[in-house]
Amino acid sequence: MMQTRRHFVAQAIAGTLGASSATQVLAKYALQSPKARKGADAYRHIKVLRRDDKIVRHKINGDIFPLTWTRDDRQFSVFSDGFGWSAAPTRFYNSRALWIEGDPIRAAIYETDAYPDPPPQSACNPPYYGFGALAVDDRIYQLMCCLGKASETRSGRPWNGVKLIYSSDQGRTWCNQNGSTPVVWESYAEQSLENMLFLDEPQESFGLISLLQMGRNYEANRDGYVYGYATNGNTDGTMNQLVMFRVRKRSMLDRTAYEFFGGMLSSGEPTWERDIQNRKIVQSFPRGWVNDQRQIPNLVQTWVPSVVYNAAHGTYLMVASGIGVGQDGEWDRPSYLGFWIAPNPWGPWTQIHEDKAWAPGNDTAARCYSPQIAPKWMAPDGSSFWLVWSDFQGATEYVAELKRRNKEIEAMIPSEQLRIRAQMFRSHAPYYSFNVQRVDFTIS
């Protein structure tokens, strides 16, 4: 249930020049060689303008929403910890797949029963959640991140394992990493590096992962590699450190083929290491935006980036956020939101936007997180894109009412229990949903 899980724009500045001017500037740098545009100041005058007049809130109950653009021109996504679309839901989902068609304003979003929904949290199985997703070469890959066990030596439950599942028929059937089907959700005792992509890695790194998006079916990619980004741990000081891997597209199912970013040479070229122990930090985010699990157990899901290739300009755009947790342990202030731009998947990353009070529509009660750049919804000329996010405001009130009415609700038949809980959740947290906002590039 929600209470056991990890969770517990200011008015955008007006640019003096329009999106077309920003497009010209980005195009100028895109035409330069990587060496010519690798300096830290190359993109500092490029900013983003979040359009508060272009916000749409699609009424699905859930969060996370990693997005990938599939061969058939749809977007595939997954929602976590929610009841989904139905007014009469059949269960509360850890993760459930979505297909998204059309434009961001009139999007048709629907659930699919073909996806192997993970079982609810229980004593014998870890909870699995859908994070990184990628459509590439007519396959859809999904990274299912899971929480480890609580222990006497640490508070809370760390993100410590990632299971890779995939579909070769556009989501109709799904396979385990070894090609077998149906998908198996291994218990703690059954998990190993034979059936998990990552498990109990050094410093609890690679427990939360996102995947670089490069156009429809990954068709904008030219070097043959898939790139993934991960937090370097579960605490402030490690979770705000970004690490990454690369793997040949044809080798995604082979864990031994993965290489880890090992730093930059003096020539400006990256190095890649087979040994995960030799990984290096590719980007550091600000400290102070990761909570202490001793105060709010399992409320750790921050700094997982969304990275999308802007094909029109040959640049990479990254967005990431941190949780606005105060000294008392409550999520009592708006979140941090940042955008970065780079000439390569590994950087160097230049920050082009920082907001220490992320409040879409100037709603200071907002508790936003999990920003995602929708890969299909980037303008053809690269001058704008649409941001997707969830907003946790009101969710703690839902949990409080659920506790107050627990005996009353438990006396109902199961279907009525689910209906009432879903109704309460949507009433208290109407923005715990698929929110979208247009973002334009401007020049400062």
C-alpha cells in the first residue's frame, strides 16, 4: 500500500527572444565539432521556459511514467503505485503498462493486460517497479527496479536490484532476460545475477536506472550503443551522483557485455570499464535533496534522470529532480528541478535551468517528482518539448484518512474496498497523475 512505499514552476521567466532564435543558436552549436563545443560555457545562454499556460493533467492514478517511442508511433510507459484509469479498479498496482497515442493535449492513454503486472508487495517477494524503458530494433525493454530487505544495520529499504524483461512483438508477450516466458518475479531467495541484470552492486549503485531515448525505435542512434544512467547509491552524497553504462544494442540481454563510464581522458574522450568497481561519476547533482530514511522509511526516489536526444540540434537534454524534504523529515517544500544539456551521452553536462521551488502553475503546494521528457513530443525543429511528472501533494492526507476509516473499509466486500480507496486517493491527490507541460527553449 502507499503508506509502506518510498514516497511520502514558480511562474516561468519570460524570455526576451522567441523559440526560433533559440533554435538558431542550438543549431549553430550542433554544426560544430564535439571538440569545439565541449566547453562548459557552450550552452550557458540557452534556457528553458516552462509554459504555465500549457499544462494538462490526465486523470490516471499513478506515478513514475518512464516513456519510450515505439516502432508503431506510440509511446510505451508504466505507472507505479496506483489504481490506474478505472473507476472500479480490480487491484492496486505496483506497476502496470500504458500505451499513449496522439499529442500531449488530447492524448489517448490506456492500460494493457498483456503486460506481466508484478504481484503486490508481500512477505515473500520484493516489490518490483517499472523504471527505464526503451524501444530499440523492434523490441521493448523494461528495467524493473526492486527494493531490498530492511535490516538491523540500516534504516529503510534500499533500491538494490534490477530485473530486465523484454517484448519482441510490441508488448503482446514478455520474456525474462534468458528468453523464457512467462515472466517470473523472483523472491529474495531466488534472485541472482543469473536472473537479475544488477543485484547488490557496490555502494548500492545501479539500483535505479533510466535509459537514453533517441527517437522512434531508437532510430536516431548511430554508434550502436544503448546508454543507461543510474544513481550511485541510496543516500545523500551517493544518490545525487550519476553513474552510467553502455552496451551494444544486440547485447542488452548479456550482463557481461555491459561497460561502465570510467572517466574522461585528457583528450576529452570517455573511457569504459568492464569492472563496475572502476565506475566514475559522470554528473553530480546538488546535495540536500535526498531524505534520511530514519525519518521517512522508503521515501527515496530522487535524482533519477530522463535523457533524450534532440536530433534537430545534435544535443542531449537531461532533466532530474530532488525531493524537498525539510529537517523534520516531512516533504514540506517544493522539489528541486534542473535541466542540463550536452554534446554527448556522457557529457560534459551544462546546467541550463535550476528551480529550487518547482511549482507548476505557481502552485506552492506542489510536491512534484519523476520528471520525464516525452521522446515523441519534442518539436521537429527541436525548439520545444513536453515534460511529464507526478505530484505527491495530498497523498499523505489520503493515507491518514485510510487509517481512520480502516475498520469501516475492511468490513466491505473486496470490490467495494478498492472502489472506495481509489475514490479517496483521487479526491485527496488529484495531481498524482500523468501531468504534462510544454517547455520552450529561450536565450537569456
